[in-house]
Amino acid sequence: MALPISNCNHVFVDFEFVGDINNGADDCRIWGIGAVKPNGNHVQITMRVPTDKGTHKGCVEITEKYLEEHGAVSFAKGFARFVKWVGPQAVLISHNSFRSDKLVLEHECRRHGLMMPCWYFFDSLLFLRTRITLPSYKLADVYEHVAGKKFMETHTALADAMGLWHIMQKYPP
């Protein structure tokens, strides 16, 4: 039986990871999940990852101390918690989804032998390029254009997901 897709099934999400996506999704390990539903309900999950891999420029440094302080759990536990929070069917909306977040999530699930629910993916970067004209479509630049104020790039999953949620209030998918 198919479930209808509705606004309550939209989830604005960001995954933070160590490793370099330019080396392929198999080089990456998700350490942070941040997600927001249209009603503002949100979740943040931190997962254990190897601390010998770097993060991208501007991101927090992932150390054993950081993971401990943020209650890091295994990917299997963190993903199970995320799946329960999202629900069995949803549209996961992320910025640059098709070149980053979706690929890394799918690879992590395969790595851990986990099956993904019936989720669809929506790339806000591609979508917003059809709605507004800007010199840069980085999340922070789009946020500044839409909100009229600076976006404090923390490269933490929940902050980025919240920023995207605010943008998509003005440009709903």
C-alpha cells in the first residue's frame, strides 16, 4: 500500500561527515545528523567516527572529546533513531543532496548492512537555482539573500538543516 506524500513528510536534513567527498562516498563517515520537520520539530544525532579523518573547511574538529561531549552513538543506533523520528516514508530535502548527502547516507547504510526506508530525496541546491538568481548558491549565501541577515556557518548538521528550513519557508518545494 502506498502512502501519500504530504508536507508533513518533508524533512529538511543535513549530514556532516569526516572524509572528502571528492575521493568518493566510501571515504566519508557521517558523524552528525540534523533534521527539521515543517512544524519546526527537530532532531540532532552525533555518531562515532574515526577521528583520524579531517572535516571540510570551517567545520568543527572531530575529536574523541567532542564525540564524548556530544553523546556519540554508533551509526546503527543513530540511524535507527533517525528512521524512527522521520517515519517510514518521507522526502529528505538537503542542499547539494545528489552530490553529497544522499550518496554518503546510502554508502553508510550499505557499509553497516542497514536498509533505508522508502525515502525520496530532493536537492534544494538544484531547486533554488530555478527560483532565484544569485552569484553563489552556497547555503550561507542563499540564506543571507532570503533572510536578509548573515548565516553563521557552523557546519553542524542541525544549524545547517535549520538554515535550509528557513530558506524553504519562502521557497517551498
